[in-house]
Amino acid sequence: MANTKVTTGVIKDDAVGADQLASNAVVTASITDNAITTAKINDNAILTAKINDSAITNAKMSSNSVDSDQYVDASIDTAHIRDGQITSAKLDTNIAVDGTLTVGSHLIMGDGDILKMGASADLQIYHDGSHSRIVDAGTGNLSLQGNDFRLKNSDASATYMEAANGGSVSLFYAGAVKLATATGGVTVTGTISSGAITSTGNVTLSSTAPLLYLTNTTSGTGKNWRFSSASNGKLFITQEGVIDAVTLDHTTGNATFAGTISSGAITTSGNLTASQSVLGIINNDIRFKTSGDETMLRAVANGAVEIMYSNSTKLATTSTGIDVTGTITGDDGLSIQGGSGNAFLQVGSDTGSWTWKNYRSSHKLALEDSDGTGEVLSFSTSGAATFNSTIASTGATLSGVLELDASGNIPTNGIGLHTNNFVYLRGGSSGLIASSQSGGENFRLNANGIVFNEDSGDLDFRVESNGNTHMLFVDGGNDRVGIGTSSPTTKLDVTGDGLQIRLDGTANTSRGIMLRNTGTAEGQIQTDGNMHFIQEDAGKYMRFSTANTERMRIASNGFVQIGTTTAGGVFTVTNAMSTNDTLMQLNDAGGTGNHTQIEFRNTNGQVGTINTSGSATAYNTSSDYRLKENVDYDFTALDRVAQLKPARFNFIADADTTVDGFLAHEVQEIVPEAVTGEKDGETMQGMDYGRITPLLVKAIQEQQTLIESLTARIETLEE
């Protein structure tokens, strides 16, 4: 065929497929220039597998014939680019990257080449030939951010600074922390050699022997001061080359001064101690005052020394002794020591005085009157007391303490001791009696026992224990007894924490509490090793209440009612339940095995149970073969099942719910054991649907026999 006989115009579209061409049948020499254009090539028609290596060269591609729009994403990777093919000469001056630029190895830049970031090149990173620099040329801050910050040397072998997120910032020297921030300020390890320290908090020096130097730049001995702390807790302030000038002891609060305090006021809340045996305060008028300018002590040259109380002089020295204003009180007594003569204490006024005198030779103590009466009362070392004057009385009392009869003698039937309430204590044939001034008898002790408030007065009785002022309290006015309370509200009121009342016996014999009503035993709480709650009256019940509302009662016949006072049987539970309430819950905490929750028994023994497993509940009735006799397997069931009348209906009490079931009296004629009650009887009839299960199973078996027989006949006919 001559050239040009077959042209692309003569060949219909899709007439020649690649499978109809022999290998190498079409070569580049057979294709006219520009004969194949991209419009004539189907999408995805040319694959890299169909292009020989080096078949496409730059010489075979027009300028700008390949641009980024003609590349499939990810079709060009580093494996398809020869080394040295992409140079700066082949790239525009600027490379714009829309997205993320990932450098697989290194980004190499020369000295003076700057990595610029920001619209105005605000952040610059570069090496200028001598130093590496990070420059913030903008108006904002240069912020280095990280959870933890470390500043290290070039090989990371040494740390200059550490900053912990939410923690301290530490500065290092030769690998050791020298300054660290903390919650209360900074901690310095080592010596602060110079400069001023300004702090709004505490400055703490931590060491076994910390030192703080205050150095004057002027040369010369004595210009430097040192603050030091010893292991015994003392603080020393020392002048250079001199002894410790001041010592502060934190355990005692004392300050010790080695030299003289020449002038000024000294204020201290602790002790002021002199290093010598004498503390000297030299002035013609020395005063010790409080911070509120209240004078406590004053000493005047060639005059008195005064001791004050609330700015008033209470003791002052005089040329002859001391002058005391007020009362002298001694916690452990008042000792007056005489010299070679007799020791005495004189109490007097401008009209006369009384003197207590201790005679040195006889050790006799005597009370003497300065008006010439002499000794009025004296005590010998044997304890005998002697009145040296007549005690005249006509039934009065002496000093409000001792009651005397009309002749001035102690009454023969006892003694009377007055208190502020005039309580008398007397004895006689009736025993020891305590009574009030009005004559009412409060207390009687005799051979028959002890009686309180014999006259039935409005008197209270109280017994105090070590920790309770009213351990036992009898409220006489209200006829009540309290234990642990001063205000009993019932006949017996016990108040306190822990065990309130304990009845203890020596053996397992009956002991407890009896509750009576008008003398008749109504109920008891007893224990003989077992607990007993007893209601003795045959016509009464036991009631249990919460929130002042009855919740349960046990009737005299043993019937139990919960939530109701009307017995519906031996055990009746009534509750006005809401939608999500549970009337009764049995919760087996013993595991998920097969457990019996409820067992039903009569005089024959167990007749049924309700059992639970890990996921189900079984309602069981007695069915053991050992309980049965006259077992018959040969009976018909289909005829009886056919008589049953399944129906759909709703209960009158639940008009909106339609259910499947039977009418009990209709089933009773066919399966009487499945129905309880009589039609139209006083009690509504009930039905146990489980009782008809054996009949239904038997009927199914009979049907299965019929089905198998009919199936066999059909198969025979079909053959």
C-alpha cells in the first residue's frame, strides 16, 4: 500500500486497538510530526510501563510543554530526578511554597545567608561568619516557648540554665545550681560577693554554718561585720577581729550583749542577760514601762523603789521598811521570819490593831489585842486552842460558822453548820439529818438507809462525775430523772454518746425490760442468750413506725401486715407504688449459682421453690417421681385440647391492654387441676397456665404421630 493511503482520517475512531497491532508495528519514524496530540490520546492511555527508558528527552519536548498542571500528584519524587538536574539557575529567584515544605536532610546556607520569617522579615536566623545570631527585628517580643527550657553548650555536656514548667528557674556554674527561684523567692547556693540585695520576702542562707558579711570598703580593722549561725541554733553578730558583740539564742529568746549599751531605750519580749555577774542600769530615775507607756517599776536615787499594778503603786520601800497598798496573797502560804525575837504579823488601823505573834521559845501562836486585853486566843504545838476571854451568846452564832444553844454551848443533839443557804446538820435518834433553815428535811442517814427529800419538797438532786456535772440528776419539781442531762424531758432521760443502757447478767438467764400499762404487763424485751420481743396481751398487737407513721404490725395471732393495718393473710404487704417502684426485692449477694430464693412447704414437706441462676428465674413445683404413683402414659390429649377455647380479651381493671388467655371456668371442666376457686364464688377464680403444659405436649406428640403417618402415605402414593 502506498504511503498516505491510510490516514487517521480514513480510520474510524476506536477502529484500531492496541491489541490489533503487532509489537513495534508503530515507531516514531512512522508518525508524522505533530500527528499525535494530547487531544488524540485517551486519558490514562499512556503509562510509564509503555514508555521505554530514555525515550522521552528534552529535545523531543517543546518549550513549556510540561507544566505542573500536567503532573499527577506524587508522580515526581527524588528517585525520578537525577543528581544535579535542579540548580539555582533553573529556578526562579524566589520559591513560593503553598503548604508544608519538608526537608529530608539538611538546609545548607552560607555565611551571611539569612533565614527570614514574618511579613516584614521580623525574625532572622543566620551566621555572620563569626557568630550565630537569632534577631527579632520587629516591634513585638522574641518568645521561646516550651514545657521545659534548657540552655546548654554546643555538645549539650554542660547546662547554663534550666526552666521547669510551673516550677523553678535555675542558673548553673560548672554544672552546679547557684541560683534557683522558689515559691517564696530565690535560693542562692554559695556566696553573694558584692552588690545590693533588695527583697520583698525572706532572704534564706542554707548551710551547716551560714555566714553573712557586711563589708565597708574603707580599709582598716573593725570595718567589717559578720552574721553567723551555729549548729546550736545561736546567731552571732561579730565585729571583725573582736569578740562576738551580740548573741541571739532562738531556743530561749534571749539576747546577750558583750559590751555596754550606752544610751537609748531597750525593748524586749524575752530576757535581758549580762555577760558579767551584774547587769548595771545607771540613772537617777529608772523606770520599766510597757509598750503602752504603763509604768511597771520605778527606782529613784536616794528615794523609794515602787512596784506598780495598772500604774498604781502597790509596794514601795521606805526608810524603815516597805509600804504595801492592798492585800498580800500567797499561793503556798505567807512566811514571816523573825530574827532573834518573836515573829509577828500586825494588822491595824488608826483606831487600833491586832497582832498574830509566834513566840520563839515556846512556839506558841497567839492573837493579841493592842487595847490592853492581851492574848485573846492562843494555839500550842500540841494543837490545843485556848480562849482567854468569855464567849457570850444567847443562841446566836459565832462568826456565822458554829451554832450554840441559849447557854452558849454546842447543842447536845448534834451540830449546826451554816452555809449561805442556812443548811443545818444535826444528829439524834433519827440519825444524821441535813435540813434547810425553813425546817424541810433534805437528807437523812440512819440504820435503815439513806433518804433524800423526805418532806417531798421541790428539791433537785445532782451527782457529778469526773467529766459530767449532771451524771445523775433528779428534777424534783417535774418528777423526772436525767442521766447526763440537767433538763430531763421524760420520766427517765439518758443523754450522751455511745452505749446508753446496758443490762448485764452473770449467766444466760432471762433479763430485760418490762413495759406495763396500769400495772398489767403489756410487753417485754428480754435476752437469755437469744433476743425476745414479747407482747403478752392476747388482744393487742406490736407496731413498728418511722416518721411517726406506722409501717408494720404483728397481730396477736402472728399475722404480719406491712403498709396496712388490715390482714389479708399471714403476711400482707401493701404500698401505694409509683410506676418505677418495686414492692419487694430479693437480692442474693452469695454469687450467681443456682440458689433457692423462696421455698414453699406444707405438712407433706417441700411443694415448690423459686430459684435463680446467673441470668434467669425458675418457678418450680414438686415433680419428683418418688412423690408420684399410678403413672399412666397411655391417654389421649388432642380431644381435650380441642375442647379448650383460647380467647383474646382485656381485664376490666386494664381496659387498654388486650391479652391472650382462657376463661378459668371453661378450662376447669377440661383440666380441673389448673384452676382454683369456683365459678361465681366469693373468691375470684385463678388459673395456673403451667398446669396445661403436659396436656399440650401430649397433644403435640399425637399430632406428630399423625403427621409422620400421613407423610409416609403421601410418599407411597407419589412413588
